[in-house]
Amino acid sequence: MTRVAILNSHQSKTPVGHDRWVQSTLVAVEYAVQQGWGIVTSIGLNTWELVTWAAARRRGPIDMVIPDCDEEEKTQRTVAGDFGLHLDLVRWHVLNRQPNQRAPKAWWTGRDDFICELADVLLPVSLRPGGRIEALISQSASRKTIDDRFRVPYDPQPHHERLPIDPDRINPALHAWGDGFLIHWTRACHGPWPGECAADFYEDLVRSGESYCRSALPTLQRILGERTLRASGWRIGDKQPVVAFTELSPVESLPLMSWRSRWSRWSFEPYGIATHRDWAMAHGVRPVRYVTDEEWRALRSDEKPFCHRRGHRADIWPAEREWRHSSDFCFGDTPHDAVRLIVRRESEAVILRGSADHPVYAFAC
């Protein structure tokens, strides 16, 4: 069977259905399936995962490349369930990594090389000029069939909210917010929501038109639908999952809403759920204590979710006035007046007021 690789350089972390690389990739997958070719693909980047999902949806034969791991069969089952793969149509290829490549992303370069070597036909789609994928194709030109019919310009346009809140346009109601509430701020999610399978994410992505399907407002609506704030261990000591809150008011929180270039996202966006402090404390939410490295090492494991090492930002962390819950935080039985919702715009507040049973505030007027 002829094997084909559908190739894209890194794209935006917030793609939409109208992106040309998305549309052309789907057409390339359709073409490969019609030819009866095996599609060589992988996981770890949306450029590969879109191909994986689309090939599975069209019931095309797949050559699936995954990194080596301790529980190979379990990983295969997990990937198959996540993307809706048909196991009778999948051939697995396990990429052995070097001892110095144990970091989560360290195998990506070897994956791209392996896929191009395994494929007989290369279908370039959206390539960064002078980038690695373009170089791989050039190196393979004498040994592979290169078909440029699906190629489109490289334009990794992000689709995230770019403008900060104008302090001069803050809703006057937020200046009278008062004390006694803890706020969990949310933001756009890069990829599937916690607990969501990749197949559902990519299904929504290709239908999304010009709006990113996992932006901050849909993320807040997801939280409200589940009545649960899901815990995360990202950047938490010992990676213990927590739900973070702040006792800062919305106006006081505004200076902390900063763009993080390293992660291509905001620290958090003006979309949040505020819970009355008394109710939150009665359900396990506690203030964070800031400790030295020596104090951290002496902590019991059940204390670590509620502590944070000061590190080199010793004078900055306490300003966030953070509180935490040590696992998923469910608010399904919260009294009506113990929860407030915050969104960026009044038009979004109108949408939420039609379905939410709690007060909704627009951040900007």
C-alpha cells in the first residue's frame, strides 16, 4: 500500500475552520482516502492531530506514529479512543527516543523525520519558508513523490482576543463589587477542554467558521454546563491538581491580565466565576501560604496544594492573594446569591443571562 504524509509547519494554537491550512488539509485527507493510500500521521501538534482525526472520520487506513512508553498497549487504546480510530485500519509505529529525549516534546523532531521517511508520497500544505518541514521535503525530493496540488500560503494567524480591557471603560458596577467573593478566572483553552476527547474538539474546530471554538466564553459556558471547575497541576508544585481563586476584586485583578508570549495566551481573561468566600471555605477552599524552599521540603503532601514556593518572585506572588481547592470544585448546589459570573462584554452577558441562574456582570461597558 502506498503511504502518504500530509505536511504542515507549526500553525496557530487557536485555529479556526476557515483557516486555509485547515481546509486544504481536509481536502488532502479526502484525496488520500479516495486513492486508497495509508495516511502516515501522529499526535502532539494540531497539524498532525487534524490529519489523524480527519483520516479516522473518513475511515481511511492509518499508519500511526507514537513515542515509546512504558505501557505501549494502554497508550494505543488511549489514542484510539481519543481520536475515534478504527483499530482494524491502524498500523502502529513506535518511535524509539534517545535517553536525553524524555521531555514531552523532545521526540517531535524525530517524529517528523520518521514520517517523511516512512511515506512514499508527500503532500505539502502550509509550510514556513525555510522551515524544517520544507527542508525535509527538499531532502526527500529525489526519493519521494512530491505533490503540491494542496499547497497554500503559510499564514499562522492566531484567533485569540488581542485587546486588553480599557480601564476607562470598566463597568461601574464592578467598582462597587464589595468584599467577600473569590474569583476563578478562565481563558481560552489550547486544544480539547479537560476531560474532552480530541475527536470532539476537532469536530467543533472544522465547523467553527471564523471564531476559535475553545475561546474564553465557550470555556466559561462549558464550566457552567458541568457545574464544575476542573483542577489542573500546570505550574503547581509537585504538579498536584488544584483550582485557583483570587480574593482580588475584578478591578484589582485587571493589572494581572497579561499576555504571556512564552505560552501564546493570556495569564487569564475577563471571564470568571465568583463564589462567596464563606461558601467556598465550607467546601474546602483555603488561602495559599507562600513558603521558602526549605519549608516546602518539610511540608506534608496534603499541605502542598495550599502552599507555593516564593522563589525569585517572592515579592510578587502574595499580591495575587490566591486561594485554592485541592481537586475539582463542584458548585452545583451553590445558593443563587453565592455565585456571580463575569464576561468581557455586555453582549456576552445578555447571552449568559438567558441560561444562567446567577447574576452576570459585563467587565467593560
